[in-house]
Amino acid sequence: MTGPILVARGDELLRYSFPSPHPLGRQRLERFYQMLDSEKLGYVRYVKPVKATRETITLFHTERYVSFVEKMSEVGSGYLDYGDTPAFPGCYEAAAYVVGTTIHLLDKVLDEGVKAFNPMGGLHHARRDRAGGFCIFNDAGVAIEYLLRKAGITNVAYIDIDAHHGDGVCYEFYDDDRLIFADIHQDGRTLYPGTGFRDETGTGKARGLKLNIPIPPFSSDEEFFNAFREVENFLEGHRFDFILFQCGADGVEGDPITSLQYSPKAHSYAARRLAEIADRKCGGRVLAMGGGGYNPDNVGRAWLAVVKGLAGEV
Ligand SMILES: [Zn+2]
């Protein structure tokens, strides 16, 4: 059995919640924690959320954008983008907690050789200078910059199975050969953000280091497993020192805003395989980040599967 799995837990993470009827609300995380409690997994250790400093957030985001979020957080209404991501009172602090918690867990993974999960993380649509698709600050983007610039890591692998393409990570590191990127998502012709096609493989020195696998709406586990095997082959061909795993649950059948039809077996399989690959190729260093998922029961089941998968359970 793999050693403890750290899971971030605390009210500060629940604050990242848009006013009803927005689909991203606190009920999804609450359901996950409830299900995790009922399983009584002996290897789970909870870690309290930590707020990121401005210095940490600006490892990825521009000063100008961070100031804009600060201002909108005080105003407490309106939108941070063109209509998907509302501002709310305290949204700066809520987003800063998501980033800080991801970075805190990264440090734990690096220092203690444990595996970890920030269920509120994985906000993969935010760009360096703007919000997008319910994402205020891109904790995954900050994590990549932190690993490369502060933690002495040379190459990072980022794997994303959210139903939506991880555009904020893909394009902000599109020419960076230090980021190995693989993303399985619903075909961009049928879902936000409308990107992530096969021919988008990176540019310059990074050509061939970005793998985008769009799959058709209504795809189920079989299509997912085929796509994930391609991701595994891709990872086998590259060298990296850390795995970041965005495990969005919005591809599970019954999500209100996507059309994929996975079961939580997709999440279980991906987490287990990535944990094995991490053990073999990069000292076991893997951090999972939650991402999307708008059917609370699905979110609970999928992320429970992630926790068990990281621990090597089927
Ligand atoms: Zn999503």
C-alpha cells in the first residue's frame, strides 16, 4: 500500500463558490468530503488550506490582472470575463486559497514523497491575464511555474481528463519544452472552450510535446481507456520529474453541462496508472487537482476513485 494520500480540506476552499444558480457551488466539494468520510480510508490525511501570496500568484498571472481581481472582489458583482465567471465578495481571497493550497501540497509532495489531492484545484481555463470558464486564478499554471522556477524541477508532465480542454495550461506553455502536456476532452467543436485539436502539438522547441485528444460527445469508458493508453505511451517516451493531474469529473455520465458518458472507472484507472508511472519515473511525485464536475454525486464518486487510485486501490 502506498503511504498517506494528502487531501486538502477546509471551509476556505468552499468559499470558491459562485452565487446560485451558477453550476460551480460548494455542494460539489461537500458531497465529495461526505463520501470520503463514509469510506473511512485509513491512509487519507487532511491538510488545511493555505492562502497564496501575491508573489506566488504572479509567478503565472500578470500584476495587472491580479489587481483587477482584487478590485472586483471588493466591488463583489459583475463578471471577471465575458459572462462565465462572476465576481463575488471575497473572490480574490477564495481564488488565492485555491492557489496557495495547491502550492502547499506541491511542497509536501516534494519534501515528504507523498501523493496529494487538492479537490478545489485544477482551474485550468484562466489565462495569465484573464479569467475564463469559471476559473479566476489558474492554480495549475502557478504550480508549473513554481516547480520550474522555485523548486528546481526541470520537466513537468501535466495530464488533464476534464471534459473541457485545458486551454489556460496548453496555450500559456505552448512553446515551453519543459512542459509535457496531455489532455483528453470532449471535441472542441461541441463544447467550451472550442479548442484542443489533434494538430495542436506545440510550437518551436516544444513541438510534439503537447498531446491533445478530442473525443466525440457521448463517448464512454471504452473511448476513454483507448485515449488514456495513448497518453501512457506518450508519457513513456518523455522524461519528467513531477506529474500534475487535473481530474475533472464533468466527463462522468449525467453531468449537466457536458455530453460525455464515462463512469468513475475512468478516474480510477487514470489515477492508478499515473501513480504507477510516477513511482517508476519520477520518485512517486504526483499531485491531483479536482477541476470541473457539476453533478455533485458524480464529483463525489469520481474523486473518491481518484483518491483510491492514487493509493493503488482498484
Ligand atoms: Zn470542465
